[in-house]
Amino acid sequence: MKLLRLVPSNTNLDFLKLRNYAFIFSTIIILGTLLSLFVNSLNYGIDFKGGILLELRSKNINSSNIDDLRSKISTLEAGEVSIQNFGKDVDFLVRIQKQEGDEKQQIAMIEKVKSITNKDYEIRRSEFVGPVVGDELKTAGMLAVGLALISIMVYIWFRFEWQFSIAAIIALTHDVVTTVGLFSILQLEFNLATIAAILTTAGYSINDTVVIFDRVRENLRRYKSKDHYFIYNKSINETLSRTVITSVTTLVALFIIFFFGGAVLSDFSLAMIWGVLIGTFSSIFVAVAILTFFNIDKGEKIQDEKNVPEYERNN
């Protein structure tokens, strides 16, 4: 029985030859991210800056008009208002900025929206997030990302050697920063779902990196007479089929969610799509390339390369 292979088993590409171009590319997108954060900052959602969130469904199931709903709510002079379809064509998400005053003013605004829409729309959900809670969520989100990166670094340190840990954390930071940059450049809403996407991206990326690092460590002990450059390239090529298959199958699912999952899931799935792409790139071209700056000990020999079966030497 033949196994499905998206990458030929005898692939022998010189990935490290492109490491300087990869570093230049990574530097450009990181500098672009920092510039965008300085100029545009992030488009924080209600989760972080506070505000009112309403979910409405049109009572006329045969047709719906987002312009009609927008004109109704605009009469309230509620400030910044965002309206978008949610799931079905008759479902809408309405986001309204935090109103001046305390919680009573927010509740009053919700009641005003209900009073002018209850004839044509059903209020299915209403939420209010205060600025204090938003600041707490923002702090908790940044803390979650920071602790995740530190925990991963400690894990890699104990699993491999300190050089691998440094390479992994640089690659992970690269993925996190560029994902945040994507939201800043495109001015997509940055909310708790985005934090979840960033943490998921970090987990996906480190899993990919660990697979390659594990093969690097094994080959360092196996091919004593070969230089590090050869071993790193060989390790990437040996795990390339697994990397490509995992990335492609994950992207298929994410693109389906992006196109058919509705407005609420579109930003989350877009962050994940970017995370898979940049995570795969960093695992191959950043994490392993950084190892070339260290003189890593090859450790004890596990098997003489002359005795390695032919299929292992070629795969």
C-alpha cells in the first residue's frame, strides 16, 4: 500500500541557503508591525475598551436590510456604532461605544435600542463591558501570552539544550508579534478571541518546531562526521512531508471556517491562517537557522552512519 506523500521522500532542499533572505523578510514584517502599532495602535474590541454588544434577529425571515437597522440606530446619536451580519442574513451584531456616565447610562442605551427595534427585530442577546473590566481583560490577556511563551521556553530548555530554547522562543515571539501586527495593519478588531488565536498559534508553531528539533538532536548524535549545516538541512528535509501535510490539512479547515463561519469567526480564522503560515515559516527558516549561530555539542554517538539503513540515509 502506497502512502500519500505531498513531498517526495528523497527531497534534499538547501533551506539554510535562504536563511539570510528569511531573516530580511522577518525583519521587514517585524519593523512593519512596530511602525503600525506606533501609528495605528490596535483596534480594541468591546472586550478591552468597554461598550455595548447586541445580537438582533429580523422578524421578517424572508428579507433583512442592514441599512434600515443602521438608520434606526443612528437616530440615537450613540457615538461609534458597528453593525454587521452574524451567521444568517437575518442576524446582526450591533456594537456601540461606551456611553458617558456609569452603568445606568449603558442600560438606558440598551433600552433605547430595544424601543426603536422591537417592532422589526428580536433582541436575542445584550451585553455591556465596563472599562475597568476591559482593562483587567487586557492585562490578563497579555499575561496569558507572556506566561505561555515563558513556559514553552522552560519546556524546550529541559527537553533539549539551552540553545534550542533560545531559538524556539525567538521564533515564537516572531510569530506572536507578526500576528498582532496583522491586526494592527488591517485594523481588525482585537479581542479575547484574538488572544485565543495567538495562543493557539503559539502551540501549533512550537509543536512544529519541536518535531524538527527532535530530528536535529537525533541526527547530531547519528552523523558525527557531518557538519552542523548538513545535519540541520537533513533534519528539515526529513520532517518536511509531515510539516506540509499538517499545515495543508489545517489550512483547509481554517479556510472553510473563514468563508462559511460568519463574521464572528472570520477574524479568529484569519489570525489562525496567518499563524499557521508564519508558524511553518518560522519553524523552518527562523528556529533552525538560529541554531547555526551556536556550536551545539553532538553528544554521544547512537549509531555509526555507515550502519544506517539506506532508506534512512535517503529520507
